[in-house]
Amino acid sequence: MAVDSPLSSQLGPPACERDAKALHFIEETTSHADSVQDRVLTEILTRNSQTEYLTRFKLNGATDRETFKSKLPIITYEDLQPEIHRIANGDRSAILSAHPISEFLTSSGTSAGERKLMPTIKEELDRRRLLYSLLMPVMNLYVPGLERGKGLYFLFVKSETRTPGGLLARPVLTSYYKSDHFKTRPYDPYNVYTSPNEAILCPDSFQSMYAQMLCGLLQRQQVLRVGAVFASGLLRAIRFLQLNWRQLTQDIETGALNPKLTDTSLREYMDKILKPNPELAECVRHECSKDNWEGIIARIWQNTKYLDVVVTGAMAQYIPTLDYYSGGLPLACTMYASSECYFGLNLNPMCKPSQVSYTIMPNMAYFEFLPHEPDSFGFPCDSPPKLVDLVDVEVGKEYELVITTYAGLYRYRVGDILRVTGFHNSAPQFHFVRRKNVLLSIDSDKTDEAELQKAVENASRLLREFNTSVVEYTSYADTRTIPGHYVIYWELLGKDSANSPTDEVLKQCCLAMEESLNSVYRQGRVADNSIGPLEIRVVKNGTFEELMDYAISRGASINQYKVPRCVNFTPIMELLDSRVVSSHFSPASPHWTPERRR
Ligand code: AMP
């Protein structure tokens, strides 16, 4: 029931006193976006004034925006490599931040094939927790009664390593789930998960998923929302259920846990809650044994009000599949975040995926916006770009996000392109347009054109002894299967028809491509099973000429035509698929270990 609070909010009547405070915070912060940004920049520059980085650029203690903007360069990760390298190797001096670097967060964005290392400081966990604490108060405005049930969220930790200097390096969510902020969070009726910490923190991904699914099935009547971080993760859970429902229902029927679950604390927890329940087992079996899995989420978890998953950006490709398995349940995208910084939240989370806008919270970092010219690469050296402040962006325009964080990133280009859709008070709201330079993505992997080109070059070396070369290629992220996989279309030119490459050779080409791709891709293939084996589809000679003819018939200029290195337009894919002469899949997993290549 809504409360009558002195902290009333134009967002709507809060569901409880705690929500009232959170909504009030959102209103206050977004109403004074510019002064909050001023305060944030002053705090960052004051506390870090003696750092090597700020000293190098002769800021001399200045904290005003003008001096900051005139003296500090706009940078990318590559520019910071030397500093990151020193920190990773154990230099504990105040290089970027006056606060000690507590660990590195490993981004899914890569540099030279390895995850980028983002330095972070302890107090960033408080900022992350703060943003998380705003999500349910906003959701409660739209979906009443969530305190009467639970969330079935599939959450996982991933492997971590240490840098040569001894700092932990791990993904931001792994860091968060392993922190006391998460592990010892106080009871909150609006935020109760079916998955226990023992399952979420279990490092073995099979055991973790199995236990989370089992807990979700055991508590199916209480589940009011089902989610994962990204859409691909939720679909992986559905696939897991397809593969394991027989064993899961047997466990429920007999009350005896699958012996494959060997993690001691997980077993202890499950032994406490698992009791024979033949009726529930029969009910789940009845649904899962049907050939048709359409609407399976709503059929098993009948009280589900919405799916909580990111379906914006690269994840939009999963919307039709999620709609299929959920029977069209609403999809809620609640927040926009990265390893570098958590940015903001969706104040209208039950809107359609195409309408999602994220409101950047001005307290999280200092934000600037680089106007984005869709077809320009970088910017000319003689005309430094004019960056726009948070409150000055213009509706309808696209910008690249540039951040200055408490942890010591200064004017750092995140690589995300955002379009302004409107304002909440004086804080702008953004549609996530895309991440720059991403050609292919299935899960959190991001493969760019140069990486694909290199992979094709490496693989095509195997064709030399057959006097065969790859004359043209393009690619496509096939998400019709779970997990999805990369498809690479090759047109080959063979000079010796009596000695053309065999299926076995082309399979090895698939593997060679996978070996060349970045470590996030290979981790998805090997450790997370979130990406299926890469496929090469060999097309008939002349297919790429037909592709060009098609593009020209639709208005492309013959002089400027370039083969698209990734396709997703249905008629083009139909054309390609109708010319396929053979198809080959990678026969093995590529090499991957948590250790970074030095
Ligand atoms: P990572 O550094 O691996 O944490 O990845 C962060 C990146 O994921 C962001 O910079 C975005 O490109 C993408 N991302 C995060 N949240 C969203 C979202 N809600 N919608 C679309 N893309 C997102």
C-alpha cells in the first residue's frame, strides 16, 4: 500500500517509507544535476590533487570545470596502459587515485585480446549499492505487491586471478556478490531471492546453476519475477532446464540431491530445504515433458509479473526468444552500468524495450558527452572536440559517454553511444544506441572488425596447402539456438579442384578462428558455455558479387560499396543461406585459462 510521506515524489506515491527516501533522493539529485556534478568533480579533483596523473597535467589543485577541461586530455584505455601496468605490477603509489586501488575489475571490453583492467577503490562498492538500492523503489511504483513474493534471479560469480603485484582481478559483479555489501545484506522484503548465497557464490557454474534452478522450482509459487543480468543469461537458464529437468524433478520427487552437487556448503543448504514433493515434481515434469516450450516460464512460475533482464543494446537480439519462452511477459530493463562506473537507472522500467531510457545519476561520477558524428572516426588534432556537460546535452542528439570517476579515470571514453530522449528534472535520459566497434556479440563478448579479420587470416593459412584462399567473408551472430554462435560465411577460391580442403580442414579453420578471438569470447566458449561452436558456411562462387548487386539495387553506390563484415538484414541472410554449399563447426573448445596472456 502506498504511504503518505512528507518526502513525496513526482515519480508516484512510494510503497513504503524506505522507498519514499529513495525516490526523494532521485528527485533531489536529478533536480540539482548540475550542482551535484560540480560537487562530484570538486571532490574527485580535491582528494586526488596530489596524484601523479593530475600533477602531470599541472592541475595545481584547481577543481573548476574550465581548468579541468583545458588541461586534461580525453583518453581511452590504451592511453592508460602504462599506469594500469604499473599498478598491476605492484606500484602502490598514488598514480591515479589517492585512495588505494583495492582490486581490478575485468571488463568485457578487451585490449589486445585480454579483458581491460579497471582500477577500483573500496568506496565504489557503496556507490554501487546506492544505485542498486534505488531499483526496487522505482519498480514498486509500477508493480505492487512484490514484497509478498521472491525473485528467481540467476546470478553467478566468475573466476578471478591476481595480477603480478598481487591485486585481485575479477568481473564487477563477482566483486559485488563476494562483498559484504551483498553477502550480509539486511533482510529486505522487496528484495528476497530464491537463490541462496551458497548457490550464487559457488564457483562451479554447473552446480551453481543447478542449485539456483532447483531452488526456483521448489519455491515456484512464491516467484513473482524472474531475471538474470543479461537476456543471454536467462536463456541459458532455460536451456539448462531443457537439459536437466529429468534429474531436477527426480531430486524434487525423492528429496535426494543430485550427487553431482559436491560443494559442501551448497549441499548443506540444499539438504535443509529439499524434502520429497512428488506433487511438485509431477507438475514440473508435466510442463517440461511437452514438446512445445512456448511460454514455459509463465507455465512453471505462474505468478511471474515480469522478467528482469537487460534487453537493450546487443541484447535486443534476444527479445523474440524471451517472448517465446515467457509467453510475452513484460521485460524490465532496470539499470545501465559498467566496470568503470555504474551510470544510472530506468525510471520507467515496465516500458517496452524499444522505449527504454536510462537516467544517468549525477552523483555516480562526473559525466561529459562527446558529440557523436555517426560516420567519423576519432577527431582531427587541430580542432579539439567540444565536450558537453550532463545538463547541456540536447534531445535527439547522439553522444559518446566520457567519465571522470572517484577511482581515478579522468575524461575516459567508455565507448558507448547514447541518444538523448528527454530529461527527468535536469538530468538527461538516454537511449543506449550501441557500443562502438562491436561487430559480433552473443553474450558479454564483443568482437570488432579487426579481430574478425585477424581470425579469418589466421584460419585461412590452413588452406594454403590446398591452393585455396578466402576471397570474401562476412559474419552473423546466430542466436536462434541456445547458446548462440558465430557464423562466418566464406567464399573460397580454389586453384586445384582435385585437392580442395576437406570437412576436417574446414573444421580446423573454425577452431583456428576461435583460438584467435579475444579472451572474453574464449571464456564464453570454455568456462561459461554461453557461446556455441563457431560455424563456417562456405558459399558458392559469385555469392558476394550477388550481395553487391543486391546492395546496389537498393541504392548503394558502386564506387563506395564495401562488403559488410557482419550482416543481420533478413533478405541478405536468406540470400547467403541459399548459396551455402557446406557448413562446418569447430570440433573442440579453444584454449582459455583465467590467467592473462602477458
Ligand atoms: P563491462 O565493462 O563488462 O561491465 O560492460 C559494460 C558495458 O555493457 C557498457 O559499457 C555497455 O556497453 C554494456 N551495458 C551495460 N548495461 C547496459 C544496458 N542496460 N543496456 C545496454 N548495454 C549495457
